[in-house]
Amino acid sequence: MLTRGGNAIDAAVAVAFALAVTYPEAGNLGGGGFMLVALADGRTAAIDYRETAPRRVDEALFLDARGAVDQERRAFGHHAVGVPGTVAGLAEAHRRFGTLPFAALVEPARRLAEEGIVVQPALAAGLAEHARDLARFPASAAQFLHADGTPVEAGERLVQRDLGNSLRWIAEGGAAAFYDGPIAALIAAEMARAGASLDARDFAEYRPIVRDVLAVRHRGAELLLMPPPSSGGVALAQMVALLAPFELRREGGFTPRARHLFAEASRRAFADRARWLGDPEASAIPVAMLLDEAHLAPLRATIDPQRASRSDAFGPPLAEPRGSSTTHFSIVDAAGNAVANTYTLEERFGGKLVAPGTGFLLNNELQDFNPQRGVTTRDGQIGTEPNLARGGRRPLSSMTPCIVRRDGEVVLVTGSPGGRTIISTVTQIVFDVLEFETPLPQAIARPRQHHGWFPDALRHEAALEEATRTALATYGHVVEPAKQRWQGDAHSIARDPTSGVVQAVADDRVEGWAAAPPDEAPPR
Ligand code: DON
């Protein structure tokens, strides 16, 4: 799209449609996300295309007859599906900022679907891992599995005819084809068949919301962030503000002391997240209060540079219960326009459900609502009011697309998948670049950590050096390897406004590439 004269937004819309074909575990038409835009002329926008709960949903959505959380209902199939926002969000981004015809942005994706793609190892591995659950739903099985139930393998050609057809409808009819046309009708019919509440009116009422970016300053740079219903922007802003007076740049990098203080800032930001954050359309979210020094200074004063705190001391009161996937891409064009886009189906391949005739997986995003009122546990389950399920509400997200500007010029574009760890990954990268002036490739490669308040543990990537782990344990942290060996997949771009040099860094943790129009790519 850049080669054809389009801008970064055109490219982002085309990439988002294409990933719905080539990376169906997270790239999507059936999910939602956030797109941050920073234009070279200074304008910015935060496009919120998060899924919404169907009108007829209430906070008991995931409770069984005894009031216990029904994990099956959260994870699979119909009841966890929020109204998908992706197509509306991409159409809105194009309407406001795009320059090429919308159909031209959808066309490559349609071709990839109809002509087929050669299955890459990451997709094959994902399908192999989830084949049994995809097999629960006939249209999902028909799309991704062989007739005998085995998954499509690496090197095979995957043709997705129904998806190609949906993309053709979208290219021709725009977002209306999705929300007021054949696609909404097909999904509503499948929902009705299963007794789920999502219906055609929920689709017709869906709107993307273009919000003001959340902008904060750190070390002379301006951080452009996603406001609620993302929790990531507020948490990242709180973390850098909590850490600023510690002058960690004197440490010269992520030393054990820097990692300890980072975990303490993170513990407190996640406690506030649990207590305060949710959909701003549904209840008042006190963002200004949370970022005010009047709130942050006393919180900072509780940080002991020598000793880990206990998470019990922060956040909403705890009660005991009665009983990865997302993807991010960053784009910068020659004019200096930038897009940071993170979008998701919630879990890998969402709730594993394809509605017959549509060709794409539906999200299980409603799982991001707090499942049980009042039940906030040491395991990390949260039960506070602002993020209980309600009709029309958007579930709280951790997605944290981020664009950093200096003197009005874009210098960094980043973001990541990884559920709640997204916030830790993105904050760590941004902090690394701004505070320690670490070059982007090293900041991306550096072993990551996560402290999410509860569980009260400092989790780290397998690559974190033994000596650092031991040192962190001596501060009193419960130091544990993350369940997966890696945390996040943060495809990012650094830009030097003076030279105009753009450095794209593909995170090699999951899968991804850097690409540029031929005349702009450096010689090999
Ligand atoms: O919006 C959120 O915070 C989650 N639904 C994101 C899930 C996720 O990142 C899973 N994958 N890596």
C-alpha cells in the first residue's frame, strides 16, 4: 500500500485484513482492538474498536446455577462472543485518515483467502495445539482441519473460501456488509441456534469510538497511549511516573535494583487497575486522579528500594471464590505518519467458533469481564464493579499500543500481545528506550518480567540470568519463571527524525517480519 502511494493508515488497514487470513489465531474480523494514530501534521487519534457485550448480557454471564464460574462457557463457543469491532474500526480509520479506496485495502486479503496461503510453522503449531477444540464446531473444523480431524500442516496450502466471500462483501459494501448485512445475519442465526444472546440488533448498534489519546511526558518525550477501556495506557503512565524520581538512568540499565523497583511500580499499577478501571462509557473512570501526583506520591512513598512489598497491602479487598491470543503491528510511512495497532480474539483462535458461512473465528472477549462480583483473589481473579459484564459494556483490556514523540516527531512505535503481561512488556520497552537510552533491538531482546499485583510473584522469561533471579529473590520477591518461556511479541519501530532513518525490529519470540517498500529498504 505504501508503494502504491498510500499512507501508514492505508497500510495498517490492509495489514489488519491480511492478518485475519494469514494469522487466524489472532489476526481477525471476529474480534476487536485498538489503533493509535499519530499523523505527521500533529493530529492524533485513539480508535477504540473493542468488542461490546450484547444488550441482553448481565454480570451473571459466566456463573452456573450455584453461582460458580463456568470456565467452559468463558473459553468456548457462543456465550463469550462480544460484538466484533474490527471491521468497523478499520473502516473508521480509513474514513478518517485513509487515502486509497477502501476496496483496494481489502483486496489483498481476499486474494490470500481465495487463492490460499502456504501454512507457516507458527500457524501449524497453533492449529495442532487447538485441533481438538476447533473440532467442536463444524464450520471451524471444515476451515482448519482435514476431513479426518487432523490439523492442516506447515507447507500445505490453506484456502478459506467463506472468508474470501466475507471479504468480498466487505470490500463491496464496507462495514455495513458486516453489521447490517449478510455477515451479521449469519452470526446471529448461529447464536440463536445455540441459545446465545448476541443478535442482529447488537450488530446494528455497534459503533467504534474515536477517543482522545492519553498523552503523558517522560524524559522530554511525549507518550501517546490508549485510554480506557484499555488499562494499559493508564498503567504504563502510572509506572513511569512512579519510577521517575528514582532516577534509574543512573543504574545504566535493568540491573536487579531497577528490576525490583520496576516490579514494585507494576504491583501498584496493577492494584489500581483492579480497583478502578473499566469501560468509561459505562461508569466514571478516574483517569486524572490516578495520574495525579496527589495520588502517586503517597503510593510511591510505600516503595522500599531494599525490600519487596506484599500485594495484600494494595488494591481492592480480597475474597476467596466459592468454588495468547493477540497480535501487534507498527507502521511508519515516509512522511512520518505512524500507526500502532493491537487487536485480538482474546485467546488463541478466540472461542474456536466459526459461524457457518462466514469463514472467520469469533472472539471470546467477554472473558475479559470480571466473572464474579466481589470476588478478588490471590490467583488474580478480580471482582470489582467497573468491569462486571453489562449489556453494551466493553470489557477492560490490557492492550497497550504506544507511540512516542519527541518535539512533535514520532520516535518509537510499539505494542505487544500477552494478556495482562502486555502492560509489563510495553512499559519495559518504552522505559528501556527512554530511561536507559537502550537501542531498540536490545530493548526488544532483553529478558522480560511481569508483576501483576496478584499472583504476588515476579514472573520472568526463561532467558533472565540466574544471578539476576537470585538478586531479585534477596529483595523478597517470589521469583518464578513465566508459564511460557517468552513474554509478548513486540514488533516495534524506532525512527530518527533528523536522518529520517526508520528501524523496524521484528520481535522473534513468536513470529513476525520487518518490511519496507523496495526503494526504501536498506541494501542487503
Ligand atoms: O484485551 C486484552 O487484554 C486481552 N483480551 C488480550 C489477550 C491476549 O493478549 C492473549 N494473547 N496473547
